[in-house]
Amino acid sequence: MNAERPSRDDAHPDIRDAIRALCAQFPDEYFRRIDAERGYPEAFVDALIGAGWLAAMIPEAYGGTGVGLGAASVILEEINRCGGNAGAVHGQMYNMGTLLRHGSEAQKRAWLPSIADGTLRIQSMAVTEPTAGSDTTKIRTTAVKHGDRYVVNGQKVWISRVQHSDLMILLARTTPLADVKRRSEGLSIFIVDLRESIGHGLTVRPIRNLVNHETNELFFDNLQIPAENLIGEEGQGFRYILDGLNAERTLIAAECIGDGYWFIDRAVRYANSRIVFDRPIGRNQGVQFPIAEAYIEIEAANLMRYRACELFDAQKPCGAEANMAKHLAAKASWEAANVCLQTHGGFGFASEYDIERKFRETRLYQVAPVPTNMIFAYIAEHVLGLPRSF
Ligand SMILES: Cc1cc2nc3c(=O)[nH]c(=O)nc-3n(C[C@H](O)[C@H](O)[C@H](O)COP(=O)(O)OP(=O)(O)OC[C@H]3O[C@@H](n4cnc5c(N)ncnc54)[C@H](O)[C@@H]3O)c2cc1C
């Protein structure tokens, strides 16, 4: 076993090597400084987008590289595994999926090539609202058609990377809840051009949070968007959002796997080098066993991540595997984070070791983009056939 990178590196070694080389230009000090400043890793994001890595899932016909989910997931995994945080950029990889799957040919031709070459950033997707929470069909933001425009009113919360994006996918209600047969109907998806919208019906208020994650409250006050920015059929937006979740969840799982290996690597290194009571702390079973256990959990979660990728790339149903991969990976990375912090004793709390930063970052993924309980509810109902609980 390679002590520096204690995992199988079998999948997509070329991509791994290239991402590692890119990330080597952005060492720990870079991400530490950005975190302390509550800044945005502009240079890092420019380098990734400039090299085309975030266009991985855009088909070649629209200017991307059109690789499968497995290969794309390795890109995000390696960013986190090298000490960075793909949370600053992952939206650019998967938010375009709704447009790709459900947009018209004209919309795809209009937007995707510019997204692929990085001219346009589609880093944001606005679903969550303060009063609806996980109960998405209860969102109150409305889009009402007036001639060749939709007029949007309402509020969103926790909408990420809006300040570093040109375009945003928006979910809004186009038919009142009282007028639809099923609560999942009457919701629609739009592309919002943030460059034209902010200050003209859209107000953005940043939320300071546990992680250095650029996320915001959005207020819509008669925001006008061209009717041609509706994606797919009016009223089918909830289904379109669900269609994108398997890719998103599997990609986030890969990021957690990357975090997990990073924590294991740091814990092993420190346990081998820190001398207390005249011996490396790693010689104590009380120190080494928790690291070994955390490593086992990461490896197991990684298998489910690759299973979800295989099914997705074979265009087979993968809802259960994508959800299970996300859950297992988020849990395993958090356990690895905890073990890594404990192994470092007091030094784990010092910013210069980067552990407290990564510890905060990886914690997010048990809440967003989907909380653990919602995954349990999915498995209980759709896999095990238990009664719907909400
Ligand atoms: C940093 C950050 C970035 C984010 N970025 C985005 C973004 O870009 N776009 C976006 O749309 N959203 C984003 N989100 C929102 C995120 O997706 C939501 O926070 C998440 O879906 C949960 O919604 P909520 O916070 O309203 O929790 P709630 O729905 O209020 O739930 C609170 C808790 O109760 C539990 N719970 C609720 N109902 C049940 C039930 N019936 N059974 C069991 N447990 C239940 C939940 O699992 C959760 O643990 C982000 C959030 C954060 C923190």
C-alpha cells in the first residue's frame, strides 16, 4: 500500500495525474488563505475551467469532452483528495444536465458551447426556499407568463455560487398548488441570466456560514425572464430536477471519497511521525485502529460510488445506488475527518494543518444537497417498499 495515497488508483489514471498536476499549482497555503479571507478560489476555478475539466459531461457535439460519470467523478474526487474543495466549482459540471436532457436543440446550441469553453458559468441552481425546506413541491416562488416573458416573485435560500456565475437554473411554480392534480406538477425550470437579473428584480444577500461556501438568499421582485428561457415543458420542472439528482449525488459522493482519502493520508502520516511516550503514536492500537476502520469505510463507500457510476454510464436505473453512494461516502468522510482530528490532538485545531478546514467542508455533505434522512426515506419507500412517510 502506498502510504502517501492509501487507495486503489485504478480508475482513470490519466485524469488523476492531470488533476494532481493542476492542483499542485494550488497548494494547501492557497486554500488556507482563501478560507481565512472568506474569498473565492478564482485562480483555481479559472485554471480548471480553462483546461476544460468542468465540460467533462457536455457531449462533444456541444464542445465538451463527453466522458461518462465515472471519469467525471474522478475529476472532483481528485480535487478534494489534493486538499482543495470541489464545492467551489462542481455546479459548473452538473447544473447544465437539466438543459442537456430537457432543453430544445436551439437552447442547447445557444448555451452549451459557451458553457463548455468557459465563457459562461452555470454554477447555480435555485431550488431551496426558507418555508418549504425539503418539501420542494411547497415552494412559493412563482413565475407567471405575461406575453413573451415570465414574471418571477418569491424567495430562495442557500443558493450557491450566484456571485460567481452567469446563469442559474431556477425552479418556480407556474400553476398554483391548488390547481394541480399531483403536487409535483405545475413546477417549471428556467435559465436565469444573472448578468441581466441582479439589480433588476433579483437581489442577492450572502449568508455567512460554517464553511467558506459562497451561498446566498435570493429575493425576486417582479424579475422578468424571456419566455424562451423555459426549459422543456411548462409544469414538468420537478421531474426534470429529479432526473439530475443521480449524477449530482454520485459526483458529491466522489468528492467525499476524495476528502476521506485525504484525511486518512494525513492521519497515517501524523501517526507515524508524532513521538509521544518515546514512540510514534501510531504504534498504539487506540490510535491505529480508528484510522484502519475509517479507511475500510471509505473503501466500501468507494465501491458503491463506482457501482452507481457504472449503472449511470450504462443508462440503467441507479437511483438507489446513487443515494446509497452519497450516504455512505458522506458518512465515511465525516468519520475519517473525526479520526484525523483526534489523531492530531491539539494540532488538529490549528488552521495551518488544514484539518479543521477540511473537517468543516466535508460535514456539509450530510445536509446538502440532500439531508441523510431524505436518503433513508428514498431507500425505505422506493427500494424496501415501506409506506411513504411524508
Ligand atoms: C452551504 C449550503 C449550500 C447549499 N446550496 C444550495 C444550492 O445551491 N441550491 C439549493 O437549492 N439549495 C442549496 N442548499 C440547501 C440544501 O439543499 C438544504 O439545506 C437541504 O436540502 C435541507 O433543507 P433545509 O435546510 O430546509 O432543511 P429542512 O427541510 O428544514 O430539514 C431540517 C432537518 O429535518 C429533517 N427532516 C425534515 N423533514 C423530515 C421528515 N419528514 N423525516 C425525517 N427527517 C426530516 C431533515 O433531514 C433535516 O435534517 C444548500 C445548503 C447549504 C447549507
